Amino acid sequence: MARAPPISRYISRLIAHVPPGTVREVNIVEPTKAYVEVSREGIADAVEAAYWALGGYLSTMVGVDMRPIEGGFRIYYVISIEEGIEGEKLWLIIWCRIPWHDPRYPSATPRVPAANWYEREARDLLGLEPVGHPDPRRLVLPDDWPEGVYPLRNDFEFFERPTRVPRRYEFRPEEVEGEGVVQVSVGPIHPAADEPGHFRLFVDGERVVDVDYRLFFVHRGIEKLGSNRLTYNQVPFIAERICGICGYAHACCYCQAVEEALRVDVPERAEYIRTVLLEVERIHSHLLNLGLACHLAAFDWGFMELFRIRELAMKMAEILTGSRKTYGMNVVGGVRRDIPKDRAKRVLEMLKQLRAEYVKVLDIVSSNRLLLNRCENVGVLPRDVARALSVVGPTARGSGLPRDTRYDHPYAAYKYIGVKPITESGGDIWSRLLVRAKEVLQSIDIIEHALDAMPAGPIMAEKVEPIDMAHGVSAVEAPRGEDVHFVITRRDSRVFRWRVRASTYNNWPAIPYMSRGYTVADFPLIVASIDPCYSCTERVVIIDVRRGSRVETSYEYLKHLCRKASLRRC
């Protein structure tokens, strides 16, 4: 008797782990991907079972206003099965219907901590209430946004500007246990990058006791802009502007989601071109982060040398695409421009130069005692916490989790090339830096292989036919980790629902765990070690728990403390 395919076996296990009648319908769309409809009452049970019993990670959650279609809402939990019993790598999309007159569902967060932000966001933007959620505060909407107005509902126009109602954001109570704990506010300007984020540090002397934060100051409503208004091939230009560093990864991710929904076969040469550009982007992103880490540790020679080498990667991007950033290369079905042989040859020559110079600089940087003192055994994220929060990218791999979408769910030319995740077991700042440092060399190898092995042929699919209400899910390993895009298409070549999940979204919730027990001067390096992106003001509040006092400091002063600590420890 033939053995059931892996996806069927996992669905059977899921059914066995949830109450009878929870699973209502199963739709296997690919050998490694299935949509599982469950009852509203059983959604949290199903997510918990897929996450812990089946070895899954929460890649994204999507709320959809389906009232124009079926009179209610839907929520989708996208689970990446990566720790299966037999090593399978699968996707389970668990979803349920929610009636319009009672938009509530049981929260999965008490059982799956990774669901925390997703459920709060769905409540803010769609009015879907997660019953039993442990943190009911706002996440995305501004403090003065009026109650009962939900911008991702279809009856809210993108140009609407509701009347603002003054209201103060509720940080966690300042009464943190411990004699002498002080509260320090950091932000809304980030201590390591000029993007807004408000952190509140609870400190005892110099030691951080706890951290609370308020982000989404630059939430731009890109999902609203792209849904129902722009055509399939207009959205990639918006997607590429989600992030100033890894925008190409977002454009690839969106295109792949639509290509899956519309069943478009992308030419192999286009897949290779996408892979080359993704790895060029990874190189310049990692070099930027490594350089900034050196700068924050007062090791400015490393900062300047790494940025000098990074310029080679930026020039490669310009040779291949005509632009140093926002390449404008992707369309649904392929890429807009080819890579001629003469340009490929120039890039290969530049890669040799980059590798030689990088290896020399890396040898010096990795043995610098000043940098090691600031990074080793600091900002430790234990493996079990990283697992519970579904962190991604170098943040996960630095804690020993071999999570890499290029390996777990191969796409583009990674299906042919093959990539092994690079991991470190320390979980500290140094481990995360080492992962990035080694991945630069891995990316050089991948680009060389892809340019040498790139097949001839077209770079764009001949035909892209729209399909009404087709679903697509795509994941791309951006420099900071897994990006995930979810789409529902329309028959008029537009997108009914576009959901974007950037990699930093999954990594931010780990910051409190990384910061506890370390010093205020360590905090900028700890935050920088996840390579955060906000868009994806210069203020820090420090609260002394012993004296009960509050101090607000500038970003420049906090950076001064960070660099001063390096000199003190060398």
C-alpha cells in the first residue's frame, strides 16, 4: 500500500491533537502546503497543536475583511513546519471564519507567545478581538486614533482622516518589583538608528531589570494602499520601498505570493537573477550591520573598513540593475531586465576583490579584544525563548535554531543551488555577528555559482491570467530573516488583500529577554544585534527602581555611554 504524503500525515496528527469537530475542511494546494479550516472556538487549539506538537513556527497571521464576499471576517495563522518528526518542511495555513456581528475569537497568545503582536494588530486594524489575550494594549494605531475606527476594513477609504481623540499610551505599570528600580525611556528615537521607537528601561543602578516598548511610529499603511487599488505589477514598486535595506526581498516575496496564487511558472533564468540580487542585498546589509556594531563598540577602524568594502557591493547592485537600491527589477512572472555576460563578468571580478579584502578585515575585527568584550556573553537569547517567539534570521541562528527559508522552503534558484543554515550556539551579540560575518562569504559563493550556472532562456512568463479570490503565501530569507507575504487576488488584476510581515516584526519581542540583567550601556548594542528596521525621537527614559526617579536622556548621550563602556572594558 502506498504511504500517505507527508502533508496528509501531518493533517492527521493535527486532527488527533484537537477536540473532535475542530477541523472542518482541508484543502491541499501543493504537496507541502495545505489550508485547514477550523471552527472559531477551536482556532487556538489548532494553532497550539501545529506549533508545539507538529514542530511549527508562526510565520504570520492575517486578518481579512470578507464581508463583501461572504458577510464576515477570516483569520489565517501561517505555520511553518520545520521540526517535523521525519524532517519534513511544510506549510499549514490554519484559518477560521468570524461573524461580522460578533468579531471575537479565542486568543492563541497564552499558549503560543509568538502570536502576541499578530493578534493585537488584527484587533487594531480590523476590530477582531482576541478573547483572553494577556496584553490588550494598542500596538499599531496612534494613541489619538478614535475607538471603533478600523483602517483595514473595506468600508474605510484610504484617504479618510478621522478626528483624533487625545489619549496617552499605557506603558506597563512603573511599579517593577525590586528596591531602587529606575525607569529609563529610550525613544521615540532608536538608540542605534535614526528611526523612531520608544523604549522604557527599568533599571537598578546600571543593570536593566525589564524593558517595555512602543513602536509603529512610522506605520505607513502600505497594505491598505496596495489592496484593491494597485494592479499586480504596480505593487512590487511599493513593496520594494517597505525597507531601505532589504526592499528587494519584499518585492520578490510579493511576486512569489501572486505567482503561487495565479499558478504562474517563472522562467528558470529569472529565478537565478532574483537569487543573485537577493544575495547582493544580503552582503551590503550584513556589512552595514557589522560596521555599525563596531561603531557602537567604539571600534571605528572596523566601522570604516567594513563600510569601504560595502561600497563594492553597492557598485555591484548598480552594475546589475542600474541602481544602488530600489532596483525595480521584479514583476509578477519574472524580472524586467536581464544580466548580460559582460556585466556578469565584471561582478565576478569585483566579488574576488570583495572576498580578499573582507577576509583580511574580518580577521582583524574578529580578534579585536575591545569588540569581543562588548559582545561576548551579552544580550543572550536562550534557544527555548527564541523558539517560543518564532524569531527569525541571524537572531534565530545565533541562538542555535537552524531557521533559514532558503533551506526550509527553497524558492528561486535556491531550489537548484542548495543552502545550509549557518548557526552559532552562544545566543549572544557575538554569535549573531558571527552568523552575519560567515553569511557574507556564503553569499559570495552563491552569487558566483548562480552567475556561472545561470541557464539561457526567457526572463518573464509569457502569460499571467488573473484568478478571482486565489490565495498565495510566500517566504523569502531577507538579510534580517524571513519575510512573509500573503495575498488574495481579484479577477481585475488587483489584489483583494495583501499582508506583509517583515523579519524584524518577529524579532522585536525578543528585546526584553535579551536586555534583562545587562547594563544601559549595553542596550544600544543589544538592539543593533537584531539589525532592526522600524519603518519597516531622540529620547530615552530611565527609571530608577530604588529611588523611583525618572531621567530622560538623548540618543547621543546613550551612544556616548555605549562607546565609553567599550573603552572602560578594554
